[in-house]
Amino acid sequence: MISIVFEINESEFEIFISSYSYDPVVGGDSYSEPGWGFGINGYSNRKCELYSLQERIEGVLNLNSVEIIVGF
């Protein structure tokens, strides 16, 4: 399962992609790819470029098995 995550609150906005896989033999594993975000308190997450994130999201949406999560 691949998730596109938008985290929005009164002081920050962030977007990133996370993934979860499960194998009955070895169990489950999850990871998050570098994201992009900012906040009014000086918080800045620029671990990836927006164009790179856009290309990755377009690829994920083409898989037709994506979950979009918006957290407030």
C-alpha cells in the first residue's frame, strides 16, 4: 500500500509519500520517502524538490492502488 500524506495544522503544512508492505513469512515493513513542508515557526523540510515529489505522486496515482491521507 502506498499513501500520499498531507499533514496540515494551524502552523505547518507537509506532504510526503509512505509505503507499507506485508509478507506472512517476514512480517510487515513501512517507510516514508523524503518530503516537503514548511511552518510559520520557521520549520522547513526541503528534503526533496517539489518537481520531484510531483513526478513521484503522478507515478503513484497511475498505480490505481493509492490511499490519500489528509491529517489536520
